[in-house]
Amino acid sequence: MIKTGDMLLMVSTRGSEPFVRMVRVERTEPLILLIPGNGEDYEPVVGETVNFIHRDAEGDAHASGKIRSVTKYGLSFVVDVESASWLHFDKRRAERFPVEIGGEVTQVDEEGGEIQIANVGSTLTDLSSLGCHIQCDHKLEVGSLVAVSASDPDSDEPWRFLGIVTRKTASGYGIEFFDYFESTRYRLESYLGSLKKAA
């Protein structure tokens, strides 16, 4: 699916804010990537799980893997990432539940991880373990990278996700998750389990 020379969008959520950067595929087996540096604080760490998005004519695909080794060249880094299987967005399926949960959406610039649209109020109207449907007043671009924060009905701590806007609907936008901050995934699955039992 990917080949030497391809550019991938790499996302790390190791810090308090996502680090986003375009990286170059130097080799596919094993997966060797060049992360260009510009003196920013981020440095890849062995054992860190990172996410990748690959874009081509077939659509956006996602994979994740752990960094096995890091070599520094000037300000740039070359990393070896364990093999990861690629899965196309909007082709993953999970049971969805109708909800009405308040949240916020932030659109992230793909070139440097800078915030383009910050903390736009939204309402989650449909939720699964892999994505959600939101209503918001701001226009979002299909294919854009977004951070979603939403109220967890069972906790004072919000759910926090990273995702891709996969479609626009008459009432809002569909978002597919590809990363979950801290305990979000566990708490989300617990909440969805309670909805399933109540159905």
C-alpha cells in the first residue's frame, strides 16, 4: 500500500497537545521514516506508539505502531517502526448509539500541528468506539485532522480523541477516531457497554 518516498501524516499524543508532522517513507519493510526537525521540543522515543495517516486515490488509511529505534541526524530523526496493518477510514464498523453529549472540536494543521480552529462548541449525536457524528456551527473540511473533547456522563474528566472528518451529512459531520488520550478509550467502552445493556 505504501512505498518508498511516500509522505505520511504522523501524529503523537505523548504530550499534552498532539504533535503532527509530515514524514517521509525511507523503507517499507521494515518501516523506516524520516521525521524532519526544526528545533521543536518533540523528540521521538523508543517504545512510543505513533499514528500514521496515508492518503491516496483510494482514500485515507490509518495505522499505528511502536517506535523500535531512533537515530538523530542534525535536527531530523530516522525512526524504525514495527509493522502496522493499514485500515481505510470509514470502512471500520462498530455498533453506534444515539446520544446527545456536549463537546468541543479543534481543527489541527497537518504541516505543523498548529491549531486552526479552536474549541468550537459541538454536540455528539451518534457515538461508537470508533467514531462519532457531531453537529457544530463551524464548517469542517472532509479529510481534516480534528481533536474532539466531549463530556463523559460517568466522569468529571472529558473524553479526548483525535480523528479524521470522513464525511459531511445534512446535519453535521462524521468523524473516525484513530487515537485516544489517556483513559478515554477505557471510559468510552464502559459507557457504551452501559448503553448496550440498557437498550
